[in-house]
Amino acid sequence: MKKLSTIRRTTDPSLGLMAKTGSHCPTNGFWRPEDRSAAPVFVFEGSIMPVSGGGSTVWYLEDAVFGAPAYPIPQRV
């Protein structure tokens, strides 16, 4: 299992963090697909980046998260 980083990150959009489908997520946060075809999704650091629209894509960090989420997290049904 990948070791989680304890380094604090900021929501500075100039960071330009990106990750490809199938790679490990570099930081907790809301990620949006490159083509903006879907709403941002929350991915935990160390998790595998998901597919979008049935295929692989490049994901860009929309908002790094510390503390309470800025967006509502969907409830399980």
C-alpha cells in the first residue's frame, strides 16, 4: 500500500496537479476530468484515479481538501 503523505497542500490553482486514470491519486481533493464532461469527484490520496465517460482520462485537481469538505459528499443509499 502507498504511504500517505503528511505534507500540507494548498488550494492554489497554480499548482496544476494532474493524474491519469489508473494511477495513484497524489492528494485528497476534488478532481475534474480533462474534458470537463463530468462534475468534480472526490478522490482520496493513494486511491486509484477513476475512469470518466467509460474511458481513461487525465484528471486535474480542482480543490485540495483540509478539514470539512467544501462540497457536499454524496450519501450512500
